[in-house]
Amino acid sequence: MLGDCQSFYASVEKAENPAYKDRPLVVAGDPARRSGIILAACPLAKSYGITTAERLGEALRKCPEVVVVKPRMQRYIDISLRITKIYEQYTDLVEIFSIDEQFLDVTGSLRIFGDPYTMAWSIQQKVLEETGVRVRFGISSNKMLAKAATDIWAKKNAKGIYILNKSELAETLWKQPVDKMFGVGSRMRNHFLSLGMLTIGDVARTPLPRLKEKFGARFGKQSDIQAEVMWRTANGIDDSPVTPATFNTPPKSVGHMMTLPQDYTDEEQINTVLLEIAEEVCRDCRRKGYMGQVVSVGCMCSPYETGTGFSRQMKIPDPTNDTNTVFRAAKALFYRHWDRMPVRQIGVTLSQLVTDEEYQLTLFDDLAKSQALNKATDFIKDRYGSAAIVRAASLTSSGQALERSRKIGGHYK
């Protein structure tokens, strides 16, 4: 089964502030910093037509009296982990899918807690009692179908619970519009419609070789995997187990992306944020015990609609997690490809990772000294916060380190 927290951020805020109980409420960022996007809207706010991901200004026009709350990401993480602990009282097979969605394999718990519906209802009541958050449950034979059961039905019915039987897909899932299928956005929907596939059943009933032919003609030779993923999704085929240790697997890369508060055109401004992002990336790598040998830089320019920007990478001589080394590489890569258009978004990634125990001291670089300095600054930041020690460049008007230190995952703590 898949447990999905209803309007999670908004539910947490309403549960902890009784004065908001009967008022429309949204959780949104700071419009002054181009982050005025609705992250969550309670059901009452949604009744006014407010939707997730729309701009705060649009939401206020729809409902001027809506309560606007800035996100508190650390609090939401804490509540999410508390909900995980509740799930673990029913099964030890709990896989975190996102901050508000978690898969549970309850196969081995049925003889203790009863049938899946009864168990889902019990968990639902316990979570509501302990956190004030309502959880909806989609139940089926695998993760993909549980996700469909949640998104298409459990979120819509009064009980917040729905069982999707695989034997009944032709009468249930296959009759749904193709854009109800997991992984199908507006662009893929249009592709399916152009292929004459209006429902999920149209995709499911198409023989896989034929679907690959259609995808190949439209997307090219490399689309076989995408076609098979869509076909398996439509047919409810998913062999992946519920894996509690999903987030413990080694990363393939470590990266950070930053949307700037205004367009940056000056090299000094750009260098400041490149250095800040390189420092975040390298600090994450050091914390996780990795070094990388491939540096990537991504950039989007203003306006977005023009499609300008680039994503390029380069291999450096030795694996590293040293901020200055990655910054020099990122800066060289950026200026090699930048077309001087105003920069709106910029990111740095370190990949081709190895453990930091594998590096060798080079003949000319005093790595021991830089490693000691990095270790000292990391210790200070870990103990006193990311803003406890910053580079002088971050104190300029173009620096974003202090503002970002107040956030988790791009949202306020």
C-alpha cells in the first residue's frame, strides 16, 4: 500500500494552529525572491480554485482572505519521520517515496492486523490522532498499482482508502484518460493523443513491439526503454520490492541548483554564486565521504521562454571534494559556454564518485593542508549552522549563502 499525506505542509500548519482550522490556508515561499509558489493548499483553499505550483499572486486573486504561511521544512521532515515510525509499528517494510508518500509492504502483517482495508483504516486513525495529518491509502499487489490507486481514487473518495485489484484493470485503470497514468505529463499526453491513444487501456493493449515502433518513429532509436516503461506502467507490471534502505544506496552524483533572485550579468556576481554552489556540493561530498572527478555546470538564461542556456561537463585530473578545485573547474566550464545572456538559474554537480579514502596526494598540490582547512570549516558549520562561517564574497549583494542557510531543499526551515 501507499500512504499519501493530504496537503501535507498545509495539514501540519493547520494541525498546529487551531485558529486556522476553518480558514483557507496555503504554504508558499517569498514572492520578493521569486519563490512565491504555492507548495501546498488545504482542501478549503482548493475549493476556491487554488492549486499547487501556481503563483501566490494568482492564489490571492482567487481568495484574498487565504492565510499564507511560509514553509517550515525542518518541521515537516520531523512530522514525516514521526509518521514513518507509526507505519513501522505495522510493518518493518516501509520505503520513503517522498516527504509525504511512503510505500508499505504489509503482506506479513495481515495475520496480526487484519485485512489491508482494516489495517489502512487503523493506521489512518493513528496518524491523525498523533499528528493531525490525514493519510490516504492506495492498496494493490505492487507499488505501481498502489500509486495509481492512491492518485486516481483514494485522494478523491471520502474514506481516503481504495483497493485496486489487478484482475479488474480492464474495468478500472484502463478506462482512465492516458494523462492519469503515472509518469505522463502534459507533453507525453500530447504525444499519446497524436498516436491515437486516449486511455491507459489504449497503451496497455498495444503489443510492446508495436509500441516501441511507434515511439521509435516519434522519438528516435533510443526510445525503446521509455516505451517499455510506459507499457509496463499501463499494464500494472512492477517487480520492484518495498525497500526500506532506498536512501542508503551510494549516490551517483552530488549537485546543487540555484535560482537567482534577479538576473545576473556581471562576472563578479556569477563567480560569487558559482563559488557558493561549489562549496555546498563539496561540503555534501565530504559529509558523505566521496570525491568526484567529473564537474558539470548547468545554466538557464532569461527569459526562460527563449530556451537559452547549457549543460556541460569536464573531467579533472584527480578525484576531489575540495571547494577551490571544483570552483576553478566550474568557472572555466561556465565561461567557455556562456553566451552572455542574463543568468537566471545555475547549478554545479560532481560525479564519477569514489570514496574519499581512495585519493592520492599529487606531487604539486598540498592536499593535506586544504583537507585540514575544509575539515575545520565543516566542523564549525555542522555545529553552529551553515551561516556561522561564510566567505567574504557571500556578504556582497550578489551572495546567496546566508539566505540559503535558512532553507532546506530550497524552502525555509
